Amino acid sequence: MSKITKEQYEFALARIEELLPIVDDNTPANDRNAVELTMMSNIVIDYEKEHFPINKPTVAQLIELSLEEKQMSQKQLAIEIGVSPSRINDYVSGRAEPTLKIARLLCSTLGITPAAMLGC
């Protein structure tokens, strides 16, 4: 497929806004508007993948986000997994990477999937 231009992307976005009120879960998949909505959505997805990629979070970002979600301090996490608060700070700041044993504890304590911790 050829490269999607900014103009095509903007047209697709506008057309999606027009089609969303018309197409719902009860609209047949072969309905003209449903087909067009799918096509416009694919254009937007392809353009955004190329121009606005979402990178996988780093280990530091995963830990920081999880701490915020759990409303837990670095000190509380340190106590929970048995390391010093400064060590947790090293992980959060990106100055150090956790060992496999600590990564396992971080995953179970913070609810981070092992795949995310490994960058998969």
C-alpha cells in the first residue's frame, strides 16, 4: 500500500466522526457505512503507527506507574520486597536494572506482568 498523506489521514479522521453516529453494534458488517468506517479506521491506524509510535515503557517507567496506581511510596515498596529505599530509587530513576530475583518480586508486588518487565 502507498504511503498515507497527512491530508488523507485528516480526511479519514473527519469521516470517522461522521460515520460513528450512523454505525453501531447492530449494523451489518457488509453495510456500506460499516465497511467505510473500517476502511477509514485502518487508514488512521496505519498513519498513527508510522507517525505517532508508542514505545514500550522502560522498567523504570513500569515501576513508577505501578507505584502511582497502587498509591505506594518507594519506601513502602522497598520494605515490601526487602531492599533499601535508595535501591528502589535507582530502579525508578533508571540508574540500575533489577536482578531477576528482584524483578520477580517487583512483578508480584506491583502487579506487573513478567512479559512487560522483560520488554516483550
